[in-house]
Amino acid sequence: MIYFLNELIKDFNIRYSDGFILRIHHDNTINATDVICPYECKHPNVDFCNMMHKLYIPPKVWRFVPAGHPLVDIIMSRDLDSTLTALERVAVDDYISIPGGMWGFRPSLNRNLSRILHYKIHDQTLIKRFDGIYDQVFLRKHVWPFDRQSAVAHDTFLCKRDFGHISRPFPTQRPSAYETNCVVGCSRPYCGHGILSFEQCPIECRPKDHPEWLYC
């Protein structure tokens, strides 16, 4: 766990040093004296949030809790072993610039929806149904219907497939395999350097002003 935490903080300080806070939700398996205090003292932009008083919320749903907080303007939920890539950051900047953007990232633009999500996450009868691997089922059933019209999706390969929303290309070209073979959403320790694990992106999925991009 410490390895993933160190790597995540390292990525975070590179990609999101412009006012973002890294909040880590946890239970009592993380020791305050040995872990929390040293990290929070060293990194003022890292915040540990103990969820022991809300154990009825499935652990994989903890990361969605800030979406219902009245003082949060933008939220991005990630796993501890996630890699924060440059390609992902430019995608974040792309949707942040759009009025009425996504619920999960801009609750400040729709506080009513933010409150609805807060109540759903803290509804003990409801949220217990989405334990384990069902966190995405919760999003599909209880968030996507509200968020569908204002969502922004970036896609490199499946832009023509109908997922109920039109996607757009990533704003920048994918780095070469010599720089990194990481993709958005990949987990450690599988990201690194080497042969790309994907083919050239389809022409129809490339930005209109950059049809020459082979990897996008």
C-alpha cells in the first residue's frame, strides 16, 4: 500500500499541483502515527479521511463521497494504484472548460444534483446493495441518468460505438512508447516503458484538425 501511495503522491504533485487536494479515504488499518501524520505534515495537499464512522458505505464508493460535499468544486475519483498520466490531465482540463460539465468533476455547477448524490450515498438501505465490484453499477443506475446530457467523454478507439453519449478525441497526442506505455485507467505496476499494447487509433476517432496522429 505504501508503494502505491508514494507513487500516487508523486504523480499528483506533477499533474495536479495547481490547487487540487488528494483525499485518501481509509479505515483503521492505516496507522495515524506511522502513516497519516508523516504524510500530511510532508504534503499539505494530501488529506486522509477516516471512514470508520460510515462503514455502511462500501469501500469502493468512498471515493464518490466528495461529490456531495458543498465545498468541493471539482472531483476526480481514482484507485490507489492508478497512474495519473499527462494525457488524462489534458482531458480533465478539456471538460473543466465546458459550462455545466460532469457531475463527478464539477458539482459546483449543480448543487442540487450534488445533494441528491450525497443522500443516495448515505442511504444505508440503498448503498449496501453496491458493495464489492458494484460501485460502477451504482454510478450507472443512480448517477448516469441525471448526468447523461452534460457528460463529456473522451475516446480513442470506440468513438463510433453507441454508449448513449457522443465522445470526443483526447486534446493531445498520446506519448510514444519510449516515454510511457501507460493508458488512462491503467494500474501499477503495469505502466512503464516498452511496446505499446494497442494499435493505431482509427482515423474517425482522431481530432479533426490532427488526422495525422497515429496514436491519440
